[in-house]
Amino acid sequence: MMGQPPTPSYDSRHVYHLLLTSRYLTSRIIPLLAIAAVALCVALVIVVVSVMTGFLDMVRDSGRTLMGDVVISYPINGIPWYEDLIKEIEALPDAQAAAPMVETIGVLRMPYPRGSAKEPKMVQIWGIDGERLAKVTTYEETLMWSNIPEQAKPYVELDRIYQPVIESLDRGQRIEILRISPWENTDSMNDSQVADLAGAITNPEWIEHIRYVLVNSPETFRGSLSSDQIVLMQAALAAEEDMPPLQDQVLRDGVTLARNGQPGIVAGIHVSDANRRDSEGDYQVGGGGHWWLPRYEGALTTIPVDASGGTLEPETEILPFVNEFSSGVYAVDEIRVMIPLEVAQRMMHLDQAEIVDEMDPTKVIGIEPARATMILVKGKDGVSETDLRSSVEKAYSSFLDSVATAHPNGPAPPVPGINPSLQILTWEQQNAGFIGPVEKERALMRTLFSIVYVVCAALVLAIFWAIVYEKTRDIGILRSIGASRPGIVWIFLLYGLVVGVIGALFGLALGWIITINVNGIHDLLAQPPGWLAWGLAALTAVVLIATIIKLFSGRILPVVLGIMGTGILGLFTALVFILDASGGVVIWDPAVYYFSEVPNTIDLPEALITMAGAVIFSLVGAAIPAARAADVDPVKALRYE
Amino acid sequence: MNDDRTQPILEAVDLHKTYRMGSVDVPVLRGSSISVSAGEWVAILGSSGSGKSTLLHLLGGLDTPDPGRGDIRFDGRPIAKLRRGDRNRYRNRDVGFVFQFYHLLPELTVLENTLLPGLVGSRIRADRDRARTLLGSFGLDHRLNHRPRELSGGERQRVAIARALLNRPRILLADEPTGNLDQETGREILELLKREHESGLTIVMVTHDRQIADLTDRTVVLNRGQVE
Ligand SMILES: Nc1ncnc2c1ncn2[C@@H]1O[C@H](COP(=O)(O)OP(=O)(O)OP(=O)(O)O)[C@@H](O)[C@H]1O
Ligand SMILES: [Mg+2]
């Protein structure tokens, strides 16, 4: 009969490890502390990484929805015969839709402040066809105003009522009104200066002046009015008494970029500095609705560039604001304005033009086609951006061929390689500038919070060290009945493993709950409800009373614990009361972070990695005490009680 | 049976054990020899600090004598020279330890404490019936699921003896098993040992009480590290 070869750890596959580990876990408080520590570490990392990942996803999503999947761009000069290119692209099996646009920069004169010195603003101008852009991007969903906001409604109504009155005023009357109205200091101005001011101020300002004059000095004013104007003003005053419901056209106007057939501007929500986001993430229009941008007109100026790259005379268009958009990316919303494609092409001299004979300007010798500086392409569902990009590149070269045959004498489109500014990029490449930093930030956060693992391991080490110290005698007993040294190591490693796994599971649960409710928790901090403060106060009182009762028990520990508990709870209570009084703290200020909600989806793969990390570091933490346990001298451990 | 009694089951010759305290060597055992025959009940008598526990630990394979100075044989096998795994096996199978301070694991129940050598040993399924029988014969049937702290000193020592006997060791090593008990309870424990001895168990018991030593088959005296 063959004897089983003796191995040093002949006992390591047996069940006493499990028995001891489970008993050590259930009958003591210290391991619960270790589990709690691991759980808190895991929860912390899960929450932070999930929020960061959610944030990154939001940024990426918004980047994509703004741009479509693939972008062909040839700035300033633009691509001629672009409609042919779009036909070529839309014929691709990969592509769903394509939209042309022109992009340039310019200066927008804002309607604020009151008076003649309006503020100009640097803007990026996108000339678009709203309906076509809406097929490629989520443009329509980004439009801010589907209705006139409640606050602005009275103002819009006034605008409508007084429109005919304002239009009927002649130069002299305007000067007279401004001289009477206290809103403008015209005392030291001569008539032509006042006339300049009259030319600068907006219709809503005129309404204020007219109403003041009508109410306060009707007699002095009446003399200079025609009977028709008196009728108009009486009608306006009467209409103010009884405002009919408004017709809401705003959303439609945003898509068509026009109001009553007139081209208009759709501005990014942060182009107007009068717009503010409150802590709830809602937009507040400045002046209680007064500065609602679609009440006004903006003067948009840009400098066109000629075919040789030189600048031409600036072009200015005065266009009404018809809507605003909110894309989700602050950097876009503070600078971009949309105008109709044809208007932008006209302003940049990229519109279709007839080429005339230099000798005889009435003789048309050719057509200069309209141009687009960007073509945004959206792929069919399931088509990857990179695949779509290569299809689009192919479509572009066949477009070049067809242009060469169809328009042999017309201007040639830019050619890849020869015109370096011509780029065909995926949305991700195009937006690398703002996705990159957020990605780096997430990596940084993850690295920083990985230090938590080390804390986790250190906690487990300290706690297990204490446990091993406390269990020295038990280790001696186990050795005296034949347990091997590897067997003893395994007890504590298993113990560490179990603590790590249970802690990681609790951490996942805790992290999940926190992440899912992160907005609720945030609101709780921002506006602590009354019950929280009073509930905490009641709890503090209970603990305090229990502590006082324990004073007579003769034991010190419960009293110390009670005093500490009272202190900590009291601190929290005070904190909540202070928060209540001071209006709460807003950690995730939507005005800063842009997104109105904290991202609250758990990043499960990251969470699993975090959990695995916690388990490994728990084992690392347990390994040192376990080794120490193996080195316990059983004779010394057993000698005394 | 009579042949067995003359045959030494455990034999120690010229044991030396020296503890180092800082830079000073403290010799505890200086050439102690002892021979225990199968079925014998031997008492080791000696004053406090004479090295009784040290000798017992060496006999039980918990500790080793100074290198090359002394030989311990169990059934003819040299214990001190065993490989680690085999020494663990020796402690688990061949000997059973009983201590003055019971040394039960506080988290485990009486039954689990008793089963422990079975669980540590090779058997995956420990011998529950054996543990129950032992505890039953020691009058502890109603205590199986109690924790050690709920037991009296005498009961705890009986659990410790049951644990020591679980794997049917050839020899029981008891270090002042009654040292922590009152006289009445101590006598009960000795009765119990006597019963086990009568059914064939070899016992080596350390005591400093001559009256207790007189209950055994044979008494050896340990004085200044030597058996007299
Ligand atoms: N690890 C050690 N280091 C130094 N000296 C030790 C060590 N262990 C035991 N000793 C000493 O060895 C001597 C013998 O100890 P041992 O425990 O064997 O005595 P004992 O006869 O069992 O005494 P008691 O009756 O008090 O239990 C004592 O003087 C003790 O102080
Ligand atoms: Mg002793």
C-alpha cells in the first residue's frame, strides 16, 4: 500500500478554515469594521468613477449630436457644387442624410444694455438649412423655446401691440419722445445726437418710452401726433387692458430660421449674457423676461474673403432673433449663432453669382456656384463612424470625377492632399479638443481615487494585525492539535478574502444606491428638508439621554461612545441647520457643470474592476498579519492564560 | 496486554532545552530522560519552573530540543527529526494535549471544539458521532451547542479532554489538568482520566501536587532540569 506523501500543508484543503472564518466574522465587531471600511472605499470609487464616466458620455453624446457622424470641411473658401456632393453621399448605402452649411466668425450686436452703447459679441456663425440639419443632428431638440416663456409673454404681447405705433413715428416725434422720457439723459444732447440714439435703441425700448410719454405727458405730446397715430395709440392702450392669447410659433421659427418669412437668428443660449441658469438647472431670462432674446433684433457683421484670400468690405445683416438653442456644451452655446444658409452665403460671398464679361457687364459668361464650408453626414444605424468616413471619402473622389466632366470650365472643388484644409473627419476626431480633456480628467480621478485601495489595504492590515494579536492563543491551540503553518496562513487569507468580497459587494450596493440617487442626495444638500434637521436633533437628544443614563452604569466605554456619538450627531445637526439657514450648498452647480443633472448611471465594468481591486488589496492587507500568525510560536502562545 | 506495558511507546533520552533570554542562555532541561510504556499512567512531578511543561511540549512535538542534544522516539520513530508536515500529523493523530487553562476556541461551540482535531486532520467529514459519544460519556450531552464561556471550569476541561481524544491518540499529554480547578472538580477530572486509562489510554500528566501524582502508576520527579 502506498503511503500518501506528506505535504507541509496536509490540512489546507480542510473545512476548519471555513468554520473559523465564518465564526470569526459573525461573532466579532472588528471584522465588521474591516468590511465597512472596504465597502466605503469601494462605494467611493464606484460613485466617483460612475459620475465621471456619465459626465464623459454626456459630453461625447452632445459632441456627436452637434456634428453628425462625419464632417467634410473646407473652411472659408467652401466647396463648390456641394449639392452634387450631397447627392453622391446620400446615395451611399452607409449614409442616412447630409446637410450643407457655411461657417465663419463675426460680431453680433446684442440688444443690451439700454441706450445707444450696445454690447458687441464675438460669435461663430453657422449658416444652416434648419430642416436639413435636423435630419443630421438633433438640432430641433436643442431649440430652447418651444413656447414663449411665461415671464416673457407680457413683453411679447406689448411688442405686438405697439409695433404699429413705433412704425408710425417719424424722426421728429422720436426725438421729442426721447426728450420727454426720463429713461435717457438727453438734456445735454443736440437734436442730431438724439436722432443717433433713436436709431440705436430697440423696439422694446421704444415701448417703454412711448408708454411713459402716453401716461405722464399726454398733452405736450398729443400736439405732435397725427390723428391716425392717436387712434393707433388708443388702440394699443386698449389692447393692453385685454390681451388676446399669443400665437406660439417660436419652435417652428427656430427650425426655419425665419419669422413671418423674414430670415432670423437662432443664438446659443449663452450668447446672451442676460440668460442665467439657476441652481435647479432652469434658465432664467434676465430682467424677469424683459431680455428674452426673441423680442429683439441683432446686427450680425462678418468679413467676407475673396477667391484670392483677401478680405472684402464687412457685410452686416440686421436679423430678428427667432429662437435660442441649448446644445449641452457650454463652449458651443456661448459662441454659436445659426442663420439661414443663403443669408450666410450672401454675407460671405459664397452664394451663386453670375460671371459677367469684363468689357460688357450685361453679358453673362458663366456661373459661380454657391459653396458650403462644411457638409455634416449622418450614418445609418449600426454603421461605425470610421466605416462611414471611408465611404464618404470614396464618395468625395467620385464627386471630384463627376464635377470634372459636368463643369469642366467651372471652379474645381478642393482635392484631398492638394488642399490641406480639406478634411474628412469623424465627429470624434473633430471634437477631440473637448472630449480629450474630460477623458484625461477621468483618468486622473481614477488614479487619484485608486489611492483609496491603499487606504483599504492599510485598514485591513491594521484590523487583521489586531485580530491576529488577539488570536495568538487560538493559533497556538490550532498548532497544538496539528494545524500546519500554511493552514494558519490560509485561515487569515480566507478571512481577508471573505472580508474583501463581502465588503466589495456591500460597496457595490452602497455605490449603486448613492449613484442612482445622486441627484436626490444633491438636492438634499442643496435644500435640506426640515425633517432632516429636526430628525437629527431628536436623534442627538436620544443619544445624549442614553449617555446620561449610562453615566450611572459604572462603565466608561459606553459613556465615551455616547459622548462621541452626541458630539458627531450634534455637529451634523448644527451643519444641517446652518445649511438650512444659508440656503444649502450646491456642489454640482449646473451653471458651472452645464448639465442640469448629475450623471446617475452606474459604470458596471468599472465597478467590477473596482471590486476586484478591493478584494485583491484586502488580501494584500491580510497577507502580512497572516504571515505573522504563521510565525506564532505555539509554545509561547499556550504557556499562559 | 502485559507485553505492551513493558514496551516503551514514548522514549526521551538526554533531552536538553535552553532558552535564550537576551544574551543569557537559560538551561531548562539538562539531560532529562523518560520512558513511557504503552498503557501506563505516568506523573511528572516537579516544582514550579522546573521545566515540566517544557518537557511535555518536547514530548508532544510542539517544540524541539536543542539541536543534536537529545532524542525523542514515538513507537521507535524519532520525533524531533520529523519533517514539519509529519510533525503536524504526529500532533494531530498520535498525541492529544490537555492544558491547565483548557484552551478552547471561544467562537466555537462545545461540539465544534471537540471536532476540531478531526477537521484539521485529513478527514473532510469529521467524526461527529465519535465527538458526541465522547462528550456524552463525559456528561456533556446537553452542552453540545454551548460556547465555552457558558461552561464551568470542570466542564471546559472535560471538553478539552474530549477534543484531545477525538482522533484516538495513542498517548494523552496533560499539563496540570486540575491546576485551575477546585479540589472537588479536580477529583472528577482525575476520575475521568482514570477511567480512560483503565480502558487502555497511555497518559503522561504533569503536576506539582504529590497527592495527585500518587494516583498514577508511576511518578518521575523533575528537578533542576533532570529526571530523578
Ligand atoms: N520562552 C522562554 N524564554 C525564556 N525562558 C523560558 C521560556 N519558556 C520557559 N522558560 C523558563 O523555563 C523554565 C521552565 O518553564 P516551564 O514552564 O517548563 O516550567 P514548569 O515546570 O511547567 O512550571 P509551572 O509549574 O509553573 O508550570 C522557567 O524558569 C521559565 O521561566
Ligand atoms: Mg507548567
